Amino acid sequence: MREVINISLPSPMAKTVKTAVKAGAYSSTSEFFRHLLREWQEGRLLTELNESRLEIASGKGKVLKSLKTLR
């Protein structure tokens, strides 16, 4: 299921989006923002992963012996 979300952008940003779509980098404005959101989500996941690695390296992390330990 899809949901419509309307956003307001300053003119220079709107022009950037329109230019990228017109140049063929994205098939639509929606695709531009879906791509941007996916990259943002991947960045957050990578940040969380790196934080977890640092915790483990510093001895603060918890190493699970099995998935049952998660409960």
C-alpha cells in the first residue's frame, strides 16, 4: 500500500529535483525521494552497525550464544 506525502521545498531544492528527473537520473519525483530515503535508511543502519562494533571492541557489547538469548 502506498501513501501520499506532500512536502514543501525551497525553489533551489525543487529545481534540483526537477533537473535530476528531467535529465533521466530518476523516472519521477517520487523515485528521487524513495532513493534518497533508502540511502538515508542504509546510512542509519551502517551507523548502528559501527556503533555495535565499537561496543564489542571496547568490551561493552554482549555476544549472544544463540538466538534464544534475544528473548
